[in-house]
Amino acid sequence: MLDTLRVPIVQAPMAGGVSTPALAAAVCEAGGLGFLAAGYLSPGALREQIQAMRRLTRRPFGVNIFVPDDPVTDVEALARYRDRLEAEAALYGVRLGEPLGGDDGWTEKLAVVRDCRVAVVSFAFGCPSRATVSQLRTNGSEVVVTVTSADEARLAAGAGADVLCVQGPEAGAHRGTFRNTGAAPDIGLIPLLRRVSAAVELPLIATGGLAHGADVAAVLAAGARAAQLGTVFIPCPESGANPTYKAAITDPPFPGTAVTRAFTGRPARGLVNRFLLDHSAAAPAAYPHVHQLTRNLRAAAAKSGDPEVMSLWAGQGYPFARELPAGELVATLAEQARTAIADAARRIGG
């Protein structure tokens, strides 16, 4: 699939409403690979989005699904965190959500992508079983697994993945680590690409803080077949991001980004706002329980236009994000990449 793209650019799947059929289709029409995000959608809503995509484009596209974990949740730590957040909820006049856990409709969503014969199915937060991968491949889908280390890459290759999405720590939003315990790997994207390519012989997509065509050129030179970008697509008019979120990305009053579990219980990189600063140290490693606990609070903050309590996911390259139509953004990135490659060739030749 990657070798058939006119432009080696992948639009990252961004759950929570940011990825829309309009955004993904615009990227596909511009020659890249657009993705829908199945995370947090109901199976029925996912099917509707896939159908909408096919009304907007005939080009191949992808769907990303979260792999469910089977964590041992620290109930007492979760209860303490809930108590801590009661005052935040009172400020907005909402009740905290119920941390019920669950698998985000894993089995049903797999059935939807098989039934709809989606061209590319990608996974984050873990590696699907060899049987799941085989079923998807038999059904005509290419399978992509997000990895953050060489060890994860070996596991994904062993499960039969066609492509690996190599995610560096610079990436915005959730880390794609297979286990939500301990510290997330912190090897930068370029050396991580080198380690993964030495460990497995699979095509690689590179992602993590990429925001300019020169970044695309750099990861292609480092061995990737394509570059995946997410944060720079948030301000696009086709994006479903809340207006306050878009404004925070393009004109942020925040000092930078940091990785936190405060919003969801999984490590994720976002703009450093008050909620992140106040609660990161206390947040337990409990996903999706913390996500469910804070959902109403985050929604209320978004409705009131308060960026200080929103999960403003952003990669380290966020200062370069600009409001452009998605197709124009893909064309701009491609031209910047071509220029960067030509300049590098001249310098080497000289």
C-alpha cells in the first residue's frame, strides 16, 4: 500500500472526534493515506464513518483500532484520584464519569472493518493475535501495528503484521506502548527507526513530532517508507477538533508539551495546561478508567471554551501547525520534502 501512494504522507488517526471522514478523504484525494479513528466510537458510528468515507473518495484509506489491555487496576489509587477530581467537577457543575473499564467494542469493531473490507487496519496500545491479523489479511486488509521499541517490533512481526508504525516519544497524544506500566520508552524517533529496521524486515511508517516537509524527508532518509503526521492536521477545516483546541494549537498560551496520565490513565503528550500540571503526579496507570472518569469534565471544559482543563494533545512540532485545508497541507508538505531532499543532495554533492 505504501509504495502506491503518490505522496508518502499518512494522516494520523486521532480519536475523540478529530479524525473525520472529510479530513481523511481530503488526505487520500491529495495522494496520501487518510485514517479514521475507531477509538471511543460505537461500532455503528464506525460503520457510518466508513460509509461516509466511501461517498467522499474511492481511494484506499485506513481505520485504527485500540487493542484492549487486561490491566490489574489499583482500585484504591483510582478512588483517591476520583476524590481529588471532585473539586474540579464541582467547578463545572458536572458529575465525574464511572470508571467501568471495558474493551472499547473490540470484537464488534473488528467485525465492522472485516465486513467493510477496509484497505488498511492499524492497531495501537498492543499487538493483535496472529489469528486476528491472519483473518484481516485473508479478508484483503493490510495490517499496521504501532510500536515504540525494537522488542515490540519483533512481537508485531511475529504476529504477521504487514507494516509497522514506529512512534517516537515526540509524538502527540497517546503513546502506542503495548503495556501501560512503567516508564514509556524515550528513544528519539530517528535512532528508534534505526533500531527497529535492524530488528525486523518490514516496511516502516515513522511518526513523532513531525510537522514540516523537512521532517518527512529526514525520516524517509532514515529508512521509513512514509511519514505519519497528526498535530499539523488538527487546525485543518476538515478536522473535528473543538475550536478552542484548534486555537490552542495555532496560537498557544502554553509553555510546551509534556507526557501525562492525568486525563486518561495512559501516557499521552499534550500542551502543558493547568490540569496537566496539577494532576499528573497523582494520576494512576489505569486506562480506560481515568479516561472514563474525566470524560464529562473535559467535555464541560471544551463546551465552556476553557483550554486549561482540556486534553490538548500535541506533538513536539506543534509550533509549526497552521490552518490550511488538508489537501493543501499535504501538497505543501510534499513540496517542502522535495526541496529538503534536493538541498541535502546538493550539499553532499558539493
